[in-house]
Amino acid sequence: MKEIILNHPMITHKLSILRDKNTGTKKFKELISEISMILCYEATKDAIMHDITINTPLEKLKTKYIDEDDYAFVPILRAGMSMVDGILKVMPNAKIGHIGLYRNEETLEPVEYYYKMPSNIESREVFILDPMLATGGSALATIKKLKKDGVKKIKFLCIIASPEGIENIKREFDDVEIYCASKDRCLNEKGYILPGLGDAGDRVYGTK
Ligand code: PRP
Ligand code: URA
């Protein structure tokens, strides 16, 4: 199973601001968006390329292009929506599916409340978007739904992953690639990532 961690001074710098509890909603959202854009570049390193012939002002050129229709992006509501902005900067015509999940605060089990995917989802490569991969429960529930719908290639893009979350995905779905900006130390007893950034959804939407 492929596990890619963005390893770059600019990412470390941006994460330092993002993690800071004094960083406000506006900056927080901007940083999630910027890092998501970079995650998207990284996750499309092996993109399917199609042949095309174009005319430069000087000559004919046989070149390659990416068909955005080959892909679908699936943010896990709510916090995952904050990553869509950055993704659309890279793939402006991206098809977006939505899955609504929240973690039951006692059991930490994901509870589904919404599921709507673009047409022909089974023939697209799907990138799941969620800033936080903690226990992996939300990620696993999403992967299971997509696989049931016939999706064959899935990548999971997150800002911060816990070692436990990565292991849990690896154990069940060895074929799903994980891209994250940071793999943090561990989970605390309430299922929060340490050092982490707190509750991503609350910080994006200012709900606490
Ligand atoms: C957060 C986060 C993930 C989930 C990660 O969402 O955005 O979806 O927790 O935890 P897990 O790996 O243990 O499942 P939350 O359930 O707080 O919902 P929200 O996005 O609506 O705030
Ligand atoms: N969800 C979050 O938003 N933050 C965590 O640290 C864990 C789950």
C-alpha cells in the first residue's frame, strides 16, 4: 500500500500556522485549500494521459492531456468540503460526489447522513477528501460505499493522518493509496490526533 507524506519545508511552514490554535477561520481555510492543491498535484503524478495534437503559434505538436472526466472527488462532509476549493484550482471541471458522515462522539463510529455520487462513478478514479484521518472509521465507511458502487481505483487525500488510521486502512484495503501532508504521533483517548490541529470541522465553520 502506498503511503505518501508531503515532505517539504513550505508544507511544514504552512502546517505550523494551520495547527496554531490562534489561527482564525479565514487563514485556516486558505491554508487547507493551498495544501489540498499540492496534495492533488502529488496524487496525479501517475495520471492517465491522453494523446492530443495541438498547434502552437509555430508548429503542430503531438502532446498529452488529462481528461478531468476520468476522475471524481469525494469530500467527506463537513470538513472535507474545505479541500474542494484547492482541488478545483487544479481540476476546475472536477466531478464532485458528497458523502455526509459524522463521528458519534462516544463510540467514534461514523454515522452516514448523505450520499450522492456523480454518474458513472464506477468508471472514474476517485479521490476521497478529508483533512483528518484519525481512527480511519470515516475513511473506511466511505471506501466501502464506493467499492460497493464498483469504484476500482481510490486515493485518500488528507492534511493530517494518524499512524492508527493509516494502519486501519492498510489492513482492510491495501490497494487504497494515502496522501497526507503530515503523519502525526498518535490518537488520544478521545480519538483526536496528537499534536493535530483540533476539530477540523469546527475550525473551518467556526462552530466552537
Ligand atoms: C472529522 C474529520 C473526519 C473524521 C475523522 O469529522 O473531518 O471525517 O472526524 O475521524 P475518524 O478517522 O476517527 O473517522 P467529524 O466526524 O468531526 O464531522 P465534521 O466534519 O462534520 O465536523
Ligand atoms: N477529527 C478531527 O477533526 N480532528 C481530530 O483530531 C480527529 C478527528
